Amino acid sequence: MAMARRMTRPSEVTRERIIKAAERLFAESGYDGTSIRAIVAKAKVNQAAINYHFEGKDGLYREVLRAAFRGLTEHQLAHAEELNSMSREEALAQFVRRQLQPLLGRDEYSRHMRIFNWETVQPTAVFRSLVAEEAAPFLGLAADLVHRFLPDADQRTLTVAAVWLLGQCSVFVRNREQLPQPPIGLVLDEPAVDWLAATIGRWVIAGLQPAGRS
Amino acid sequence: MAMARRMTRPSEVTRERIIKAAERLFAESGYDGTSIRAIVAKAKVNQAAINYHFEGKDGLYREVLRAAFRGLTEHQLAHAEELNSMSREEALAQFVRRQLQPLLGRDEYSRHMRIFNWETVQPTAVFRSLVAEEAAPFLGLAADLVHRFLPDADQRTLTVAAVWLLGQCSVFVRNREQLPQPPIGLVLDEPAVDWLAATIGRWVIAGLQPAGRS
DNA sequence: CAGGAATTCAAACGACGGTTTGAAAAATGG
DNA sequence: CCATTTTTCAAACCGTCGTTTGAATTCCTG
């Protein structure tokens, strides 16, 4: 009975290679659209490695999804304290700008958002449970933001306002591919995204400002 | 050279049966998630019928997508005139309420919206062209609505405002599955949707109201 | 440096995907 | 009613999918 408690190093690098390649491909083409063979080709590992390390495609996807969730919450909650030291207007504008970040590039955060987008149409069981467990603090952050504008609102109104706030950003993120094309025709460089964030921020602030009633 | 110009009746019913079944299945599981065998089983036709009538799965999907687009624009533009006779506040509230309709049931309009949702993550070429051709009047409707609140705004602001308006509704429609579950926990019956539409409508109106500047 | 466990590898398996085929069955038109 | 076209049908084809297999190789440890 050998108690192999030490981490084995060389196998970890293939694990990482697989996860990295899978994250990119899942973000690009979704779960069904990504084949095991495409993943192992990109990761340059053997095909059986996925079943060996993750017990199948499902297990790998589960792992990628977990990592994406961790990335998202860290990315957002890391700046949560800064928001508290700002005015509510500044804090909301900052939040909106950060939500619009994926419009600019294909960084890690954008990939994570894209993986979640695949899930919104028909959520996996894995995704459902992850949302139920881990999305609460993130939604809470948005709820806290709107709470500073609606101090007298009841719980339901606050929750709806939080979802509403997220929707105003996500519609642009989700339809990023369509925005530059007709009939919309938006340019998506950095100043344009800054302007967009500022505009949306102004509308949100004005929308929540005078509405004290539930 | 027989000029068979007359429509053949009995074959049309199988065409319709296929389209009807395909629309439901595509809405439920998307293009990749729906198999030819599932469609013909639901439509109770032979498997080769799809290739015969539509020249393959792509052709069938194209047809379903066209029908969905027609349904959407008709559904919205049919009430476009009514909006003009209302005050801008009433018109916007009506528009929001109509956008939130899919929250309630699984009617035809909801299915069409669901098919579009599948496309937003990675749009098909067919979908892209349909959007470019046929979405303009629908987006124009939204743009006209916000134009009544922002009479001095430039073109870009109006377009962004239209997309923004649609986003505030679609975030609820898109995540309909998640809304009743934790950590959100919304009930989605008719009075709740009415309240939701009214609340969103109020926020949008307040948001656009004082912001006259671009 | 053995010896055993952990990991990699090429190949194949079985299931399911969309499409094709060629003949049988209706439908059409003179 | 017959000749021709149109439509249906069961079966098979061919490719891709995720997974399994069993041997070869590498890694760790005593």
C-alpha cells in the first residue's frame, strides 16, 4: 500500500495543456462543437489522455467550467472593495466598464464569459449547480451597487435590478459578433467601448435615480 | 418537357409536418442537438423526406429560420402603428411588455426567440445574412421608440440605445431557466411579468428622460 | 539500479450522425 | 386507363464521435 501523496509533476503538465486547449476550444465552439480529437491535437497529447486524466469529456468540461467560474468571481470580487470607496456613480460606471471588457479582446476573461454564454440556452446540470452555489456573491455585488441607488427597495426589486443591470452590459457582449455588421454597424475599439460604458452608465444611473418607489 | 407548374398538394402536408416538428426540436435543442432521425420521428415521415424536400438538414434549418424571422417581424411590426398613437411612455411600456412575453409560455413566438438565442453564441452564415437583411425594421422600431426620448441624439447613440433597450428585456428572456432558481428565485406568472415589465419600463424611461446630451 | 506504479501511445470498437440509393407506391395529366 | 412524374420507403453507406484496450514507455521509490 504505497501512499503516493506527493504530486507527480510530469503528468500535471499534460493536464494543464489539456485544460488550456479545451478552454479555448469550448469557448470557441461550445461543448458539442468541440471534439476530443480537436482538443488533443491542439494540446499535442494522446487521445486517451483525456479519459485517463478527467474520466471522459464530461469530466474535462466540468473542470474547465469550474476554472472559468473561479476566474470570473475572482476577476469581479477582486475589485469589489475599491467600489465601496467610490461614490455610487463612480462605482457603477466602473462596474459597467468592467462588464464590457470582453468587447475588446480575446483574453481569458472573455473566454470565460463565452463559455457561460454557451450555457445560457440550455444549461448543463453541472452549470446549474455551479450557478446555484457560486454565482450568489457575484450577483450580490451587482445587487449592492443598485442598493445604493434604491435604499428603500424590497428584496425582489433589488434582485431584478441586479439582473437588469447585468443585462444592459451582456447584450453587447453576447452580440459582439453582430455589432460591427449591418444593420448596427458599431466600431469596437477602446475609445468606443469607453464611450459605450459611459453612456450606459449614465442611463442606468438616471434610471435608478428618481425611482424610490418599489 | 412537362411544365409541372401546379402545386402538388399531398406533398405539401409532409413539408409542413417536417417544418413544424423541426421548429420545435431546433428551438429545444439547437441545430447540432437535433438529429434528422428525431425530426422524422416527431413528424412521422420517412427519413429521406428531409433530403428530398429540403436538400439536407441545412436547407431545412434555413427554412425554419426564415419562418421564424417572418414570425418575429410580423409579431412586432403588426403593433407598430398602435405605438405611434400612444404617448412615448405608454408606447415604451407596451414594447417592453411584449418583449417579455416569452417568459410566460411556450407559444410560437417563444420558440422563435429561442431559435435566435441558439444563434447568438456562434451565428450561422444563414443567420448572419437574415439579420443583415431583415432585422433592420425591427431594430428601427426600437430606435424610433428611444428617438422620442432622445430627439437630439446622433445616429450612433440612437442605435446603441435601441440595442440597450432590447438587452434589458432579453436578459430575462434568455435566462428564463435560471430565474426561478437560486440565487435569484423569481416567480414567473402573469402578474409577476406585468410587474417586471412595468418596473423595467419605469427605469428605462427615467434613464432616457433627462439625458438630452449625446 | 531494480521493481512496480503511473502515464503515454497507436489502434480499434461501437454508436450515432447526415446522406445516398434504388425500388415501390402514389399522384398527375393526357 | 395508361404513361410519366412525383413522392415515399427501408436499407445501407460513410464519416465522425467518445471511449476502450493492451502494450510500451516513463516515472518514482525503496
